Amino acid sequence: MQKNLSDMSVADRKAREKEALRELILKGAKKLFLEKGIEQTTIRNIADEIDYSVGTVYVYFKDKNAILHDLHSIGFQELGSHFADLFKIEDPMERLRKMGFVYIKFALENQEMYDLMFNVKAPMEFIENSECSVWSEGDNTFGALKTTVHQCIEKGHFVGNRLEPLAFMIWSLVHGMCCLEIRQRTKGVKFTNPDTILYDGYNEYLKIIEKL
């Protein structure tokens, strides 16, 4: 019995060490992505950053796309947790309004991560080449929006609109504004107030949906 307990203790310790090293690799990769950009970061850079061999990194991740995929999953988990907190708000229209603000704040505060989550091809290429081709992270996040829009419709809002296309339109609108801001496309247009145009635009959208 004592031997079995000892074996379990060793196995648990090894599992914790393995997970700790995996998290260290992801932490190092994220740091380099933020500093150097995704394209300029290599497996060699990541190994040097965490002071381990390239071979060690490859034990945990088969290539850079696998690392990018795991980081992109972490980003969605974080965004999803923010959305989950919003479900404390019972009024779905109020929740829908707040959801956009939360989304914009997340995008602006995590610009490299946001780019990785939505604009970089590598995580999607990893999913396409894996056994599971379902983009569960995107599906879960979109599901929170879709549920909220569905509840709005049940409350009598958005009469005559179809649920899924409407939810997609809302996501696309806010996502598009965030991308234009992050890629500094709003700076090259002669807006009266370029520094506030993102939130000004979102508030105009809110005025429109108030009438629906």
C-alpha cells in the first residue's frame, strides 16, 4: 500500500512539473510575440527565452502553430470568462450593450493576443490539421452572444430579425471597429475625433438598437 502511495506521489509530481514546463513555454512564447511580433518569433527564440533546449520545446509542442493555437485558446478562455461574468445581468439588452464594451476593452488591452485570436491563420491551420476540426473556442464565445441575442428576441426586441445572422452581424460590426482601431486605420482618416471614434461609433450603434 505504501509503495502504491509513493508511486502516485511521484506520478503527481511529474505531472505537475510537466504542466509547469508547458506553461513556462507558453509564457515565454507570449512574451516574445508581444515584444518581437508573431512572425519574428521562432522555436529557437522561445527555447532561448526560457533557457531550455529546442528539443525540450518540441517535446511539448510539435511546431509553432501548436503554440499559437494554445495561446489563442487561452485568449478565448479569458474573453469567455469576461462574458460569463456578464450573465449576472438579467436584462439581456443591458447585457448585450455591456458585452460590446467588454469586447472592445479586451481587444484594445490585448492587441497582439486579439490579432492571434482572430486574424492570424496559424491557430486555424492547426485545427484544420488536427483530428478535431471544430473551432470550439470561437463557437463558445459566439454562443454567449447568440444566447444573449436570443433572449433579447424573446423579450420582444429585434422583431423580424433572424437570430444567427443578427448575432453574426453584431459580432462583425464590433470586431471590424476593433480591427480598424488596432491596425491604426482610424488614424489615417480625417475624423473629427480620431482618438474617440471607436467608442463614439459603438455608442451610435447602441442608439440604433435601442429603437429595435
